[in-house]
Amino acid sequence: MFNNLTGRLSAVVKNLSGRARLSEENIEEALRDVRIALLEADVGLEVVRDFIAEVRARAVGEEVIGTLTPGQALIRVVRDELTRLMGDENRALDLAATPPVVVLMAGLQGSGKTTTSAKLARRLIESEKKRVGMVSCDIYRPAAIEQLAVLAKEVGAHCYPSPANTRPENIALAAIDAAKRDFCDVLIVDTAGRLAIDEAMMDEIKRIHGAVGPHETLFVIDSMMGQDAVATARAFNEALPLTGVVLTKTDGDARGGAALSVRRVTGKPIKFLGTGEKTDGLEPFHPDRVASRILGMGDVLSLIEEVEQKVDQEKAMKVAEKLKKGKGFDLQDFRDQIDQMRNMGGMQALLGKLPGMGDLPEKVKNQVNDKELTKLAAIIDSMTPQEREFPAIIKASRKVRIANGSGTQVQDVNKLLKQFLQMQKMMKKMTKKGALKNLMRGMRGQMPPGFPMQ
């Protein structure tokens, strides 16, 4: 998400950061580049107009012109205004109500409501230790009810029946009664969508809302909608008292304009970002961190939180102990690292959260992809336990066997062994005293002066 926008704004940041002096003319030139970048990212025209006006009002004042580092001061203004545009701070779900707290999911068909319902249930079960119930009020889409039942079982949530010949609001009311009997803390109500906004759809979801009185009403929107996101968000906001927004499919959108438009149009906080089809692909939306990411400054805090949640701590400790005792980092350890990276969304997701990655050439970024990780895993899986532990024994005939077993070429095996040796050297350096401190200092060096590392 935001790849194109990050690339354009990173160039503006780079151009400004070295400026010793700024004039109103310099600022107008920079704002013109920012405006073009936002419009190309599919941010709504009215949102762009207001955003540029806010930045200009602050930039031409004493806040920028006249400061010792005007370039950095202007970057800070852009970052602050991006943060404000997206909502200032993270707003968590409000679950302070008599259980079961009803969370109503609304949105168009195909926006990802059902998958998001399961992701939210998993998050509440694992992170907040809640008992969660789920019910589908979608009696129109083929297999919608079965899909929710399968996902509920996967995440460990209760799933309540949805008779196809029953009115959706009655299905939801029956689920509330059942959730009370099961002592559920939260009941997630998945609703039907349409391919486009229509009167019948809005009437139905209004009836469901009126019947169940949800404590949270979340508008689920596909981040790839572009300019249509503004009209869709406005229609749902007028029909329902929304309490928050969930942006889905953010891993498939290089522009990200919806994130910047929806908050301004609805006035409601973006609470979560959804990625991928797996049920662990939901993360809280932190406007300040996303603003840093958009400007190519990374999002180290989110990366740390993700590591804490998704990295197998036991395996990590075993590797750390091996290195501490002077034992080598072997190919099985390398294979485990690949799995850890996959669990955290793959290489592209990780790179997006590291400072300075916006400055990487597109050619380099394109070489780092998750297909390459899959290939590396297949090659290691074709090796014997002995070969994984002692890679030095892998000579010509073994390379041919490994390549055949993994459906790759001998050149690919050679490439993996070369990459492994590089990683092995890096691991040795990391065990030396002061190495971590030097690494953090290097990451700070990627940031403009005066910025907190986020």
C-alpha cells in the first residue's frame, strides 16, 4: 500500500531536506509536487484541496520560513497534516458495554466483510481473550453462510445458524439471544452487500441496525476502489451512524488514496487495515505511523509489535543461544527465518516498514518478492538434514539432485548458498558487542534530522 505515493513524496522529502533556505516560491513548488502525488494516488479532489491549503497555511508562517532547518520543518508540517488527515491517533474498538457487545459489519459486496469479520474475531480471541460469536445475515450470496461457519471454526469463534428463509434482522436477534446463553463477550454480525449502492440494500441494513442496536458499526471498504471510495463512504455514512472504518486489501493497492479520503469524508476513524486472505491479516491503524510510512520513513514500532506477536519466540531463542555458544547459523535456521518472514506478510510488507526503503530503486524493490522466498524454501526442503546442517558438503552432484527435487536450476541452488553465506557472516557480526547499537544508529541515519524513529 502507498507504494506510488511513497515514491513521489520521498522524492519531495529528499529534495527539501537539504535546503538551507526556503521561500514561498520553493514551498509552492514542493506543494505542487505533493498535490500531483496525492491525486495520482486516487485521493479525492476535495480532500487534496483542503490538505494543501492546511499545509500552505502552516508552511508560509513562522513555523517554516525563518527556521534554522526550513526543509525539515516543511517535511514535519506535511507529516503532521497527513497524520491529522487520517485521524491523529489509533482508535480501538469500544467494547465497554453489556455483553454481548454487537459489532455490525457494513459495506459493498466484495469489500471483504466476511473475511474481515473472521480476522476481527481472531484478534479479539487471541489478543483480548474474548469469547466471540459470529452470525451471517447474508441470505443472498451463495455459500456466504457456509463461508462464515468455516472461518468461525478456524478462528475458534461460536457461529450461529442463519436460516435462508428468515428475515436478516430476525437472524441477528436470534444470534444475540444465543450469544447471551453462550456467555459471549462480543457478537460480530456480518451483513449482505451489493455490487453497488441501492435503496433495498440500505433499507435492509438500516432495519438490522435498528433491531440489534450495535455498539460498533464498522464500514468495510476495499482500499483499491480509488475515487469511488469517496461516494461509497459518503452514502454509508449518511445511512448509518458509523463508528469506524476498516480498509481491506491494502497489500494489493499501490496507491492508497482511500485511506486519505475515507477518514475526511466520513469523519470516522480508520480502526484497522486488512491484508491478504489469512485470518491473521488485520492490524490496528496508527495514523502517525502510516504517515511516516507514506513519507518513506518506515514504521519501526509496528514492525516491533508484529515481531512480538508473530515470531516464534522459542525458535528465535534457540537460534540466539546457538550463536551465543559459537555454533553456526545453518540452513535449517535460514529455512525457519523464511517462515517467520512469511508469517509477517512477506518481504514487501517488511520493507515498507523499514526507514529509507522509499529511496531504493524500483529495480531493487522488484527483485525482493515473496515468490523468491517460496523458491528458496523449496530448495532447502529438497536437502537432507545433513546438508542443511553442513552446507559445505553440497558439491556438484548434490546440487543437481537438489535442483531436480525442488523444480529449480543448479544456478538457483548456487544463488541460495551464496545468500546463505552472506547471512551467516551477518549473524556473526550481530553477535559482536555493540553490533545492535550500530544497527539502530544506521537506521536513524536514514531519517531526516529531528524526526523520532517510528
